[in-house]
Amino acid sequence: MQVLKRYIGWMIIAGFLWASLGCASSGLQTEDIYPDAMGFEIGEDAYVEDTPDVREVIDILYQYREALVAKDFGTLNRLVSEHYYHNAGNTSTTQDDYGQDGLPEIYELMAEYVQQVQYHVVIKEVVVEGDRAHIDYEFEYAFQFEVADSEAWDAGVDVNRLEMYREGGHWRITDGM
């Protein structure tokens, strides 16, 4: 009887260990690619497959975030596809839509009025299908701006999808900036 109790005890322990290993995430984590990055992370509840394409796509989002915070419009331009098109979230009209040719106007407004950008990214999902990819992420933003000699902050939280296409062997942003 003592042997049976011991056997059952070991089976229960082995079952718990097996179950906990089966639930452990083997996906990509922030510390795997950007251990010292401030304001950029893979969400705790996100499972992100660890492949070279996924890492490249995440790196585009990372570069985008870094360039946005630094107001580095040259880098932003290099990340954008010539086929970039954004409908500004409004499908009922094309009045507010813009493509790659509309980005310089946005950059100019940022350069003129925005003093500081804070942009914290939390990746929720990464999908790569052939030469197309997208990243869904949540972001916290804060923009310090100056208008008519008055400084103010605009801040909030939102979600976004950054869409990409591989062109000439490089991932480029096609929507979502």
C-alpha cells in the first residue's frame, strides 16, 4: 500500500510538471530581441512565433517607433513603401486619405508644431504570410506641441495595425503610420 501511495504521488507531481511545461510559451519575448528597449515590448499575453521574417517585421515597427520619437523623417521615409496608402480610419470618404506623397506634409506639421513625442508600443500579434505582414499593437502616446505661443500635451491610448510588404527583399510599410 505504501508503494502505491508513493507511485500515485509521483504520478501527480509528474502530471503537474508535464501540464506546466505544455502551457509554457516558447514564443518570442521582448528580452529575446530588445532587452534594453524603453517603450517597446511584446505583450505578456501575445504569442509571437520566433522566425527570421517575424523578427524582421518587428524590427520595422521598432525602427518606426524610434524614428517617430526622434522625429527622424528621413528614416520614416526609408521605411515606407512607394505603394503606401492610408485611409485615416474613415471609409465613407477619401478626403482624408493619403499616400506616400502626402507624408511630407504630415512631417512638416510635426517638425513645426511638435516639440516632443512619447510613444510606448505593446505588440499584440504578428502575422507574416509570404510577402505580406502586419503587426497589431497597442500604443500609449503623448505629444507636446506648440500652437500660437502656447504649449500643450495630447495623450492617449489606442490600437493600430502596421501593414507591410516585402519589396526587393526588404519589408516596407504599406499602411498604418
